[in-house]
Amino acid sequence: MKLIVLVCLAAVALARPQEFSADPELEALRDRDRNAEITSYQNEQTQDGGNVHSFTATNGIERQEEIRLQEVRVINENGDEEFRLVPFYTGEFKFPNPDGTFTTRRYYTDETGIHFEGDDLPVAPQAF
């Protein structure tokens, strides 16, 4: 029993957050993100039941998104064809990198799933 308690105490001691001496620049970036504040915020429902959403933060993070509802033909669990109202998303977000540059990602959804685009992302080859 004493061995089990000793092993548990050792596991807790090893699992605690480790202290480390961080690079001052990296620590400044962490502080910037920890203390970020939202500077603008929008969230509105559209006439068709969709949504428009955006925000901007002091650390450079930005996000814009639009949701539109569209009828899609599906095959239900009984094998019958039916139409369902499905949300389709379009948007982009931007975040800062440690070197001071920003990365932007654009995305959209369609009948085939979600698609991401960005200048630094690889592009899939075109099908023949």
C-alpha cells in the first residue's frame, strides 16, 4: 500500500507544469495573446435564417463568417429522397505568427464538405 501511495505521489510530482526559462520575445507574445481584448464584434441573423459573424482582437486575430441556409437533396435512412435545409459556411480568419507576419485562412462548405484555402497551404492536384 505504501508503494502505491509513493508511486502516485511521484506521478503527481512529475505531471505538474514544468518551470522553464522562456525567451523574452516568446514570453511577450504569450502576454500579448493572454491579454488580448475584443475590439469589434458583430453577430446578426439574416432574413433567410442564416448568420453573419465577425470579430477583431487587439493581438491581430480577426474572423469573419457568413452562414446561409440552402436546400439540399439527401437520401434519408429509409432510402427515400428528400430535401433538407443545410447551413453552408463561408469565412476567413487571420492570426499572428511568432515572426510578426500574419496567416490568413479562407474556408467554405459545400455538398462535398469543408474546404480551406491559404497562401501557405499546399494545393491539391487537379483531377484528369
